[in-house]
Amino acid sequence: MAQIIVLGAGIVGVSTSIWLQRAGYRVTLIDKVGPASGTSFGNAGVLAAGGVIPVTTPGLWKKAPFMLLDKNSPLFLRWRYLPKLAPFLFNYLKKCTEKDVSIYAKGMLPLIYDSVEQHKTLANGTPAEAFIKDADYCFGYDTETRYLGEQSSWTLRKQLGFEFQVESGEDYAKTDPLYAGKFHTVVRCKQHGMITDPGAYVKALARHFEESGGELVVADVMGLGQDNTGKPFLNSSSGKMSAEKLVLTAGVWSRPFMEKMGIKVPMESERGYHIELTSPERYPINPMMVASGKFAVTPMKGRIRCAGVVEFGGTKAGPEDGPIKMLRTHIEALFGDLKYDEIEEWLGHRPAITDSLPMLGQVSADREIYTAFGHQHLGLTGGAKSGKILSDIITQNPTNLDLSPYRPDRFSA
């Protein structure tokens, strides 16, 4: 039985480990802190099957300077980080065209359109399946102008086969009274879902992996490579580890490992925040994307989580006051009369690549090293299927999928 090492125990790494284990491999999963210690813990919990619209929509490069000056805008920048960020930002904003949006949508579609079913298949027969819930994913617009401003996105979703319905905010409030008087228009995306506790969900999957014979190692990894025989290895605080194949699923932390292999990765942390209202007296019914603040509100076990914001500022700096204040302002407008016990805050790092598509596949023909990272704000949504696809690549099981958009070396040519 061949041995495989998976580096990174977020949803993508845990999913990959389980699928490789089910394919008959011995798998060691290694992480610096443990399962679901990063964005797999703090995300919005939405299985956003229709999330085919990137952050880099047409016109963003024109609006961005004004958004950065607006304290209630969902876009933030740590100005001291700008010199280091500038090359990435230049190429990132170059993707703000209709053509690039279409390329992204068609590239991301196969990874996420059946997200709910993929998660149910991954978690089937395990305690983790209790965290998966079918739900409409709703988009709430406070004004007609804001809704009409996103018509191109809804037209594209319709062309790609997504089902949704548009209703007045008043009509939607009959389903979800917590939002009475808050929205002019609500769009309901059908055949979507949510995870009621993302961190607990991924940890439950990791326990299933261990109980099925997998090995979980908590250790720092300093480097990886191949020995003279072509066998991949990594150096960790637990010692040198080697295997027949090695999988890199460490999110934004994958970049230095890739660059040491000579592979260019134009990636930055898209810093995301969440605020949780613990033990609220009432809960919303469905997850809701609040269009005015570009953050999602999701009913979770014992709390309401409000997650979103785009901040560029690297991985080393701590949380900033601006994004938290912005979220608090919007939450006060939505739930000013709602009683709850306390507010909890969190900051995490989404891996954002300049074309917004993940790196999924074998790094090169002469290396038994594989990658699955860079899902930006869709790591949970696409995590279950990405793990299955990577397992199929490694086991040479036909995927019937054009993998060229996700090539790990696509920026090195």
C-alpha cells in the first residue's frame, strides 16, 4: 500500500486525505496547528454553488480608490503593505473585464456547481453529515439601484444554468421575519446549502479519517523536496518524512513551498473577518449575502455568523479596526433590536491568486508533488470536490474534466 503525505488540514486537505484513503492509500495528514485551524474554521459556512462571480468584476479598478476611502465599504488595504502588494494588485485588477469574469465562471463552475451533493458524499456515514443543511442562499439588496447594478452577474448565472427567484423584500420577510423592512429586493438561489459549524464539521471529518486508519501529525514544516530517487519528502519539527507522493493543500501558506520548487505563484492573502452574535434570541432562516456590505449572514449552531470583507495586508499583521467597525455598523443596521449574549471577532487568510482560480494538479511531470489551494472565498464550497478530483488525478482515475485552467505551473511558462 503506497504512502502519501498531505500538507494542510483545512477542508481541502482533509477531503483529499479521505478520498485517497478510500482509494486504498496510507495517508499522513500534517498541519502546524491541527484540522480547521484557519479559514476552514472562520468562513461563512455557505455552500455557494452559484459563486461563479469573482471579486474582480468589471469596473472594480475604477471604484477601488473610492471604496478604500469609504469606511463603510467592504474593501480595505493596509497602506504600509502596498509596496509589496503592488505587483500582485496590478495583475489582479487587470482581470476586471467581462472576458475574465466569463473565464473565471466557466473555470470555477465544474468545481462548485454540485457542492452540496459533493459534501454529502464526502461525509456520508460519518458524524460530519449532521452539519450539512440544504438552504436557499439569498442576496439582499437594500435599494433597487444596487440590485440593478448586478444584473450582469445574474444574467451570467442564468446562462450557466443556475436556478434563482427574485422577490420583494416584503415578500421575503414572510419567510424570514428577521429581515422585515431591511431589503428592497431579495434573490433566492436554489439548490444551495450551508454548514452549521464549519470548524466542527472539518474536525469531525478529520476524526473519521483517523478512525479509518489515517495518521494526523501536528508539526511545523520547514521545507519539502525530492531525494535522488525522486521520492518526495518534507522536513518538519517531528523529523524528516517521506512518501511516494506528496500533496500541498496549505492555502496561502503554500506559496513559499511552491517558490522553492521554482514555481511562480502570484498569490496574496485576501484577509477575511467575521463577527459572531452568540446565543441570539432569534435566528435568520437562510444564509444571506448583504449586498451593501458584501458579507454573508449565516445561522449557525448557537450563533449568527457575519463573515466577509476583503482586506489586503499580508499574513503577518494582526486584525485592523476598520473592517471590524464596518461589519459592526452594518450588523447594527440589520439587527439593532436583536438581543444576544456577546460579540466574538475573528480574522483569517483566504488564498487569492491573480486569476482567482485554484492551483489543482501535479506540479510537473518529473515530480510526485501535487497541489490543491487558491480557492479564494470558495474553499469550503469547492473543498469536497477538489479533494475528490485530486485523488482521481493521483490514482489516474478519469475525471472527464479539463484541468488546464488550474495548472499549478500556469504562471511559470
